[in-house]
Amino acid sequence: MDEMEEELKCPVCGSFFREPIILPCSHNICLACARNILVQTPDAESPQSSRASGSGVSDYDYLDLDKMSLYSEADSGYGSYGGFASAPTTPCQKSPNGVRVFPPAVPPPPSQHHLLQHPGSLPPIPRNSCITCPQCHRSLILDDRGLRGFPKNRVLEGVVDRYQQSKAAALKCQLCEKSPKEATVMCEQCDVFYCDPCRLRCHPPRGPLAKHRLVPPAQGRISRRTSPRKISTCTEHELENLSMYCVQCKMPVCYQCLEEGKHSTHEVKALGAMWKLHKGQLSQALNILSDRATEAKEFLVQLRNMVQHIQENGVEFEACLVAQCDALIDALNRRKAQLLSRVNKEHEHKLKVVRDQIQHCTVKLRQTTGLMEYCLEVIKENDPSGFLQISDALIRRVHMTESQWGKGTLTPRMTSDFDLTLDSGPLLQTIHQLDFVQMKVPSTVPAAPMLQLEECCTQNNSATLSWKQPPLSTIAVDGYILELDDGNGGQFREVYVGKETICTVDGLHFNSTYRSRVKAFNSSGVSQYSKTLVMQTSEIAWFTFDPASAHPDIVFSNENFTVSCNSYDDRVVMGNTGFSRGVHYWEMSVDRYDNHPDPAFGVARGDVLKDVMLGKDDKAWAMYVDNNRSWFMHNNSHTNRTDGGIGKGATVGVLLDFTRGILLFLINDEQQGPIAFEGMEGLFYPAISLNRNVQVTLHTGLPIPEFYAPSDPDPPGSVC
């Protein structure tokens, strides 16, 4: 009820309503607050003078047309009601546009007429008074009745009174002698509040007091203080009670209003009938609003979960971004090391070339210098004949040495500059352009669907699931994806993709626990999964014979539980449910057995031949039996002849155990022969072949025979 408190407070004073009145705009205001916010229009602008001049404009029309200039907050300063409590205590205040505001603290000076009024009556409303609704700011001129022309909201007043009473202090026991304890109940007949000890001592639940009605103290206080329903009186005819409802004006009226007033030509209805009608309409509207409130609560839960998901996804995305950037930095560091290695290689190569050239030039220069010194010494010799003997050779050597210092010899073979320029421009541009691409806008991806648990169910080995989009979700959905696991805690797999919001999945395993979930998708992406729903299939198989897959000569009756045949040849009919896991048992009773036929009972694949005896092909495993003996047959191979046959009234049982992979048969609750077949794996359907001399009835949903289950070293269990 704390949320309701704002509905019970006046928009002017901010306190609980006191004597609330209803304005024409349907808003409420305290009677005293209504007097506080009255304003008086200038006589020159009075609507009465306008009407006197023949303008024909009503009070409401006049104010609606002119209130933008007369009562706007911008030019008059009027519109903030909280300021009137501190207004100066002058008789009136003149605003720039001529509107006068009556301060609440000082009433008008008493006159002789006022002295003759009743001591408790309110001073009269000044002429041309106007009131503006503090909520919708609609203004209107008061008539001669003043504020008495507005109906009192007694319903709101009663709600405020009950609300304040419910917040009051706890009631005390009226029979405690010393310190009264807190009352726990009130007797409506005794009109006494009791604590638990006093109730047991003074008001025992037996005898004549047993019929008294005990209620909680708060309810008892309300019922004690509740007065009989007040009879409403007309605002125009104060001596007349409101008894009818004017449909055109949408207001209660009295008998005199219908006779003399403006409602005489209007359609009216009984007040009580309209009261009940409007209560019903309000209840219906509240039911719709309650649904919206429930959806809003679910939406708030969704938003709170979204906050948590955003925080979790933010941390995860930040870590991913850091990892991606670190990977880029690592790649750049690896490339940096490769480039530095190339620079080092170039550095070593340059040094080697220059050093080799230095070494070569040094040796050459030393040889040249030696040759020059030797030639100088030869020139110093004074022996002409001896000089001429070696002069030609020396001249050739000098020329040869000089030619060796020719062009290019004294030019460096390597420059000191590194001719490597790193082209980092494209990489820098790429780094600057590094951004998030193909971002999924959160608001365009569907929200996770909600499974409707009340519509989800299992029947036999089928599961029906229903879902819907969350409340208040406006994002378009292109379709849904339904996923189920394998019934054994395995991985999920898609079983339906489409636009429908309900799906039935057939062919599940019996006595199995399946997990299911659904997600929505559109062009922007795929939603999160719904909550996982766990569903249990039927423990025991219930099925009938299947007309759709049977041979045309088969005749069905008894809601497809009983079959016979029109042909003298054997015809095959199968059950409408297949098995692939677990332990299953069913029986067939022989209703008619003429001329010693040999029907065959067993299991088959879905594509078994339908126009030959069951077991003739490799798609069926069967026992065929006459009135004396039986044989097992698969792929036209006959084995294990066993004495004991069937007749009218006999019962043939079939037990299929996938946990051990075996198939065995019973006749009249006794096992017929050894285990018929082993290594049974895959999907099998119950099957029988018969001709026109036999009629059988199927019995399903049977427990495992007692002789088998307790003695089985590997107890059968239909766990799928």
C-alpha cells in the first residue's frame, strides 16, 4: 500500500487530502487548497461582460482561448502553488497582467453581511473568481455557488481515512488488568479487542461464543469506525438526494434536476445500476492494468539481468580487446626483431667491405711506397750502364703501379649511409583505422524467448513445447530454433526451426529425461537461449495398431486395439509407436481362432513386407504359433521348435529388452522357449501377421512380468 500514498496526497499542499473536491477535469484538490489558489480576473475581462455583449462564449471556452495570456507562467508568475504559503499578508497582490491572487493566511475584512453568517461558514468567494487545476492547468470561472458547485469526493476521503487508520499504532487488549498487551483479534459481536491469553480465558471457542466472528484488529477497527453509507445530496438542490445518473453529462443527478434542470431531456439511468456497471468496467480495466504491471515487473527483472550480463560481457569483451591488442603488439615486436636483424646484417656487411678495402689499400700503398723509395735510390746511382740495365724495367713497374691506382681504386666501395627506409605509413594508417566492425547493435537482436510452462507437456513418448517473446519486447523475430538433448544428458541438437511458437516432438524414448531450450533469431543475430526445461516422457508405453502403415486387408475395430483380416493370406500390421531403448512388454489376446492358422507375433522395422508372414524377410523377428507348437523366424529361417500352442482366449506376450539386446515371448504368462533373438539394436515397432481365421486385441501399458525383472542380472530399466 505504500505505492498508493502518492495517489492520496493533494498536489497543492502535498499532504493527505482533506475534504477533497472533484474539478471538471476529474482531478482532485483539498477544499482549503482550492480557496488558496483562487484568482480574480479584472472586471473588464470578465466572461460575464463578454456574455452580456452577446459573444455567446461559455466559461470554459473563454478560459481555454485566453488562458495562455491570462494564466501562463511566463507573463503572470502564476503557476507555482507552493509559494502562496509565504505570500505577504496584504489583502491582495497585483500581478503584471492584472490577475489578483488571494493569500490563504488573511481572509477579507469582515463586513456586516459576514457578521450575520453562521460562525462556522467560509467567507464568500469574490466575484469573477477563477481556479486553475494544478495538474493539467485547465482554468475555469466559478459560478454563484463558488466551490460548493464542485462535488465532494467522498470515496477518496474514505480511502484516505482507511489508509491512515491502517498506519496507526497497534491496538491494545481491552481486558488486560495491568499493562495491556497488543490485541490479536477483535470479536465483531462482542465489540472487544483481545490478546491471545485474554481470548482463551474470556472468549473460548466453544458454547454460544463459538459462533462469534473473530477478525484481525485492523479490520475490526475499520468496521467499528465505518459509518453507514452517506446519502449523497445534489450540489444544486441541497435538500434532494442523488438518485439517478445522467448518461449525457456523466454525473449523478437528483429528481428535481430531472424535473426542472438542464437534465430534463437527457437520458438517465438508475444510480445503483450505473454504480455496478462502472465498478465492473473498473475491475476489467484493473485486470488489464494488472497484467501490464506483471509484464513490467518481468521486464524489470529482464533489465536487471541485462545489467548483470552487460557487466559480465563488458569484462569479457575488455579482456578480449586487450588480448587482441597484445597479439598485435607481439606481432609488431616480432616484425621489429626481424627488421633489426636485417639492419644488423647490413651493418656488418658495410663494415666488412670498408675494412677489406682499407686492408687492400694499405698493402698497395706500402708496395707503392717501397717501389718509390727504391727508384729514388736507383736514380742516385752514378753508373750509367748499370742504370740503363734496370731503368726500362723500373719505368714499366712504375707505370703499372700507377695504373693500378687508376679510376675507382681510390673510391669507397660502400657508403656510410643505410639505404633502408622503413615504410610504416600504411601500418600507421591501419592502426588509426583500427575499429570495431560488424558490431551487433544490442537493441536489434531478439531477446531470449520465454518457455510457457503451463502449455508444455509430455504424452507417451512425445513432448509439446510452447514459448513466447518477453513482455514489452518490440524487436522483430524471424524465427525460432528449438533444441533437445538425446535424453541421456548428451549434447543438444536442433529439432525445429521456424516461425511457430509451439512444437510437438514425436518419437522420443520412453521413461527418459529430456532437456529443451529455444532461441530466437532475426537478420541481426541470434538471441540468448531460454531457460532450460526438463521434461520426463512416459514410463510405460501406451500405443495402438497403426492403420496408416497396415496392409489394406487389415480390419480395425475397438479404437484400433483390435484387428482381423479379410484375406486368407497372412497380412502384417504394426503398432504406431517405435522403441529403441529401455524394456517394453505388451500382450495380445486371441479373440477368434478358426481352422488352426499360425499367426506370427514379434517386432519389425518400419519397411517390413506387409503381404507375407511376419519373419519371412530380414526386417522382422517373430514367433509364429499354431494350436500345438511354435517356431522363431527371422529372414525365413525357422528355429527353436517348442511344444505348446494357442487357441481362443490365449494370451501372447512380447518382451523387448534393449538393455540386454534380447527378444523373448510368452504364452499364457509362461515363457515360450528360450530367448528368441539377441543383439537387438535400432528402432523396432510391435508387429503381428494374421489371416481371416484370427482376431486379436492389443493390451499395452503393462508392467514387466515378475518372473523376468527380479531374476534379471542386469535389471531392465527404461532409461533412454
